[in-house]
Amino acid sequence: MNQKERNKLAEEVLSNPRNQREEVQALQDTIYVIGGKWKLPIINSICNGNRRFREIERSIPGITARMLSRELKDMEANKLLKRTVIPTSPVTVEYSPTDYCYSFGDIILHMIKWGKEHREKLKKS
């Protein structure tokens, strides 16, 4: 994104005159929903086709079953994931991203891009 595009986006998003309290609240809301160590890797895993608990757990190195369970419940409460119980024997539970989850896909892509560029910058230093 070039400076002209950034300026246009800023005009669309930020109020005039600026309301710092509103901006900080919006940032805190975003961080609350997608912040933390595990939420974005979980979303990435599910969007890459892992739907069942164990598939998600295996795809994310270092996450515990307890933490995954807690994060999945939180993400479902925030309308990012849909939990579907399939009445098989034994019962199967699958998680899928909601349209709302996909609504911040661009943010995730920009974060991945920034992270790659940051790592390269550090390697060069």
C-alpha cells in the first residue's frame, strides 16, 4: 500500500476531527477478538482445511488441548467460528470459519506480509 492509498484509507476510517478515545477503543476491540498467541494460528489452520479438534491441534506446534478448547469457545462466542456437532458414533465436532471471520482476511494477509518483511529486515541487520 502506497502513501496515497494509506491517506485515502485514513480518511475513510478516522473521524474528522479525530477522536482518540474512539480510535483506542476500536484498536482494543480488535486486539481483544483476534489478539493473543493462538487465535490467528487457529484461524489460519481452520481456513487451511483443518476442521476437527485434533487436526487443528496437530497443525499448531506448542498449543495444548486445554488452550485450544478455550480459544475455540471464545472464538465461537465472538462469531468467528461455527461449531457443528455431527451425530455419529462417536459424536464428531467440526469447526468452520464464518463470513465474519473472513471479513478480516486482508488484515491477516497484511500481517503475514509485514512479518515476513520484518524477519528479512532483522536478518540483514
